[in-house]
Amino acid sequence: MQKADALPLQPDIRGVMRPALLIVILFAAAAALAWRQWTALLPISAWGAALQAPDVNDARQMLMHYTVLPRMAVALLSGAALGLAGTVCQQVLRNPLAEPTTLGVSAAAQLAVASATLWAPSLFVFGKEWVAMLGGFAAVLCVFALAWRRALSPVALVLAGLIVAFYCGAVTNVLVLFNHDYLIGLFIWGAGFLNQQDWSGVTFLAPRLLIAAVLIALMVRPLTLLGFDDETARNLGLGLTGARVCALSVAIALSASVVSLVGVLGFVGLAAPAMVMLAGARRFRDRLIWAPLCGAGLLWLTDQLVLLIPSGYREMPTGAATALLGAPMLLLLLPRLRTTAPVGGVSEVVVPRSAHPWRLVLAGFIALLLVVWIALALGVGSDGWRWSGLGGIHEFLPWRWPRVASALAAGAMLAVAGTLMQRMTGNPMAAPEVMGISSGAAMGLIVLLFVFPAHSRLLQIAAGAIGAFTVLALVLLFSRRSEFNPDRLLLAGVAMSAIFGAVIAIALATGDPRMGQLLTLLAGSTYQIGGAEASVLLVIAAVLLLFTPVLSRWLDILPLGQVTAHAVGVSVAASRVAVMLVTALLTAAATLVVGPLSFIGLMAPHMARMMGAQRALHQIALAAVIGAILMVLADWAGRVIIFPYQVPAGLFATLIGGPYLMWLLRPRRA
């Protein structure tokens, strides 16, 4: 009897000791680094005076009192708040990947603050956090609308949240681009800097964290029941909708308070609950205690590591550094997700095959010629709209044709790259932009800028191709255990994109003058493209596109599975490597023109398939034409729609492609 009574105590002991050991390690490491910083700043004997009553004539004591200590306190409070919010989100949604960042709350809160700064500053009378909170709730409603009919499945929910986050980030970048003087401070704040000048941030966040903790403590029982399936929770007398709304409201309000104070701190709410759960805190009550402590220690340690960077590069956003820790955690948790139905409902739609696919390609080519003519002939100037026609087109040709040609080539290459990826993986949601391949190409360029400052366009394309190929290989590697399940493949790509996005943000934050070229790349602008570069890009696009028909047989067979491919004599490994290499080259060359996020690689293949181009060769040809049309239109519209200002082609295509991707994610009725 005693032995039987003792058995249930074993998980509880492990649930206390191992998480406690993890917390001790995090705090000890952070404290050791903080000790190193403080002793270098002040002697130990002066610490008490610096904390309680600093000498106004001693700059070091003033720095310790008003900057160093408040920064540490804000890091601890923010980490605890995000750890608590992430734990609540994961419990309510029964999703190990749910947290404010993956649900789009943080990015939407930042967008709401930016929009209010420009157009409704009077809203800040009530406080910045209320504006951020409205944005966070709007994001959650959008995510729930996309994933509701799939029963809020883990993969569907996280994919919808990350897509909403990407889109909100793109819109924010557009606002910053055109209102740089007004929003530059917002841009720095949004990157997740913990710099403090006084104790106001501590007095702002501490009571809110205390109130949220008390409210969550009062809801422990209903939150525990939400961990069961819905039917069990109802049988136990729990009102599911009310409990979920109340708990999520507290979590969103808490995360919005953090965002309004220090900006976006990526993935802390994901990593902290996951770490304590892996350490043995299985029960929800235990996670409520240990996850906030883990989040506080994790963010404090991360911030101390950021402070180790030499002073010339000190202005690094802690938020980007936390994303470097959280995104790998997303990959590690990926195998723990339950298998769900494919998120991409587009695969459920049966589209009849066109009887004359080459006629569609010819019609698309004619439409492309018309669009190119419009882009070259129609413009807007100080005297309004002007149509040059055929006779007067030569007047603006030296300035317009390089932009049109480069946009055409980039659009065609991204469209074909997306077609190759969707065919190779059998995933209708695969695309260079969504799966992080474009971010990998941008990462390759960053390395090139630091290693070889003086380089040619061909060397840029080679470096981008290596980065894109590396990311694509890693995505396939992480998805191998699930036999390249479409949802797992897509989520692995999103995680890789988050990792490289954080690296890019850190590189930009260094202030290195070489990053100016990277800014142009990320914006996806064509206005700096010259005639020579446009000609080279056209030649590269022609060579790569003419090579893709060689892959058409493999692309028709690979979606049928490995068994079928082996039965007809196709080497799956060799064919995948060849397709990956061509995809990487296409993506790298296009990314140098339109940036890493345009969604053309996702839209064009679907449009081609919906028009009846079912065979690989037909879909490649039609998608290339559609992609060229979309990108030329995006470049033209970005040039004239808000003249004299210009929207970069890549960002303008993103504003169109983001809603299209959300439309593809929506559930379809049976």
C-alpha cells in the first residue's frame, strides 16, 4: 500500500526538481554575466548607493541606477509576462506552438501602434498599450477565422498566425518606408530593444503582470479543464467559449503591454513553457509557476549575452536574439505535433485539365506583351497621367525598360521556383517565400557582404544560391521523419524563415554601412537596376527557364510518391537534388531584385493550375507568364499609385500576396 501511495509522488518530485534546476542554471548564468558587467562599471561597495540614492556627481552610479538596473528589471518582468502568456495560450488552445508571436499578436500590435501614430495619434490619450491590445485582438480573430473549421489544430493555427505576423510585418515596413522621419523611433522600438532611461518601464509593467497573475490564478480550475478535450470539459460543467475568451483576453492584454513597452520579443512565450515541460513540469499548475520564471531567466540571460557584444555593435535588438533561440525550439517541437489534415485546402479542389494548355500559354504571353507596353507607355508626372503610345515610348525607355525587364525576369523565375517546389514536395502551399528559401538567399548575400565587400552581380547570385540551397536542404531534412508531410514541411520552412529573419534583423541593427545594400534587397526595389544588370538578369532567367523542361518528367512523377517513382525508374534522391539546385538558383537571382517576400512564387503556380494547366511542363510555362505579369504590374503600380513616392515591387506584391495566402489557408466546405 505504501509503495502504491508513493508512486504518484514521483512525477511531482521530478516536476519540481528538474524545472527548478533549469531555472537555477539560467539565473546563475545571467547573474554571472551581470556580475561581470557591474564590477566593470562600479566597485561592489558602491552598488548599494547606486541602487538607493545615486550620487548625481558620479556618472557611473547614475548609469547604474537609471539604465543598467531598470534594464535588468524590465528583462525579468517582460520574460515572466511572456512566459505566463505563452503558457495560457498553449493550455487554452491545446497547442504546444501557440504563443503571442506565433499567433500574430506581437506583429499586429506593432502595426496598430504604427498606424495610430500616423493617422490617429489622439488614441494614445488612453495609452499605447490599448492601441497595441486592439491590434493583438484583431490578429487573433483573423487567425481563429482561418483555423476554426479545422478545430484549431496545432499546425493550422500556427501557420495562420505566422502568416498574419508576416503580413503585418510587411505592412509595417511599408509604413516605415514612407514615413521614415515619423516612424524611425517606432522601427527601433519594434525590434525589441530593452534600453531604459529610468524606472518608468518597471512601474508600468510590474502591476500589470501582478494583475494578470492573480486573474490567471483565479482561473486555474477552468484552465486545467481546458486541457482535456471539449466533450470532457463540457461534461464537467465548463463553458468553453467563455473560459477561452477570458483566458486569451488576459494573455493578449499581457503580451500587448510588453509589446507597447519594449517591442516584439520573439518566441519567449514559446520557449519558456516548452523548456519547463521538457524538464518535467507536466501539470498545468506547475507550468504556471515555472514558465514565468524560465521566461524571466531566459530573457535576462539573452540580454546579458547581447551586452557582451563590442560597444561598436552594441545596438543589437534583444528581440531578434530571442528569435534565434525560439525558432530552433519550434523545430525541436515539430515532431511532437499530432498529425492533422493538410492545411492547404487547395489540394482538395479538383480542376479539370485544359484541352488546349498551350493556347492558354499563348494567350498569357499576349497579355504579358500588353502589360509590358502599358508599363512602358503609361505613367504619371507633375502634370498628371500621360500615355506615350508607340511613338513617344522611346522618351522614357532608358529609365523604364530596365525596371520592367528585371521585374519580368524576377516574376517568371519566382513563379517557376514555386512550381518546382510544389511539384517536388506535393505541397500546394510550398513557395520560396513561405518556406524560407528567399530568406536563405538574403542570408547568403549578408555573408558575401562581410567576406567580399567588392563583388560582382554573378557572385551575389552564387552566394544567394548557396544560401537558398542550404535552407531548402535543411527544411527537407527536418521534414524527413514525417515523410515530407505537407504541413510539417511548411512549418519547418516557416521556422527557418524566422531564424534567418532574426539574423537579418541583427545584421541591420549593427549599423554597418554595408547593410545599405541589404536594405535595398529587403525592400525589393527595382529603381536602382541599370540596363547592364537587367540584361544579365534576363540572360540568367532565360538559361534557367529553358533548362526546366528537362525536369518535367520528374515533376510529373514525384508527387505520386517514392514507391511509384522507384517503380518507373526515377531516382528520387538525384531528382530532388537537381530540382533543389535549379530552385535555389532561380530564387537567388529573383530575390536580388524583388526581395525575400513577394508571394509570387505561391500565387502564380496556383493560378496556372486553376486555369487547367495540370501537367508539369504546361504549369511551368503558364506560371512563368503569370508570374511575369504579376510582377510587372506590381512594379508599375508601385511606381505610379502614390506618385511621386514609390512602393518597391517586392513589398507591393506582398501586400497583394498576403491576403491571397490567407485565402488559400481558409477551410473549404465539404
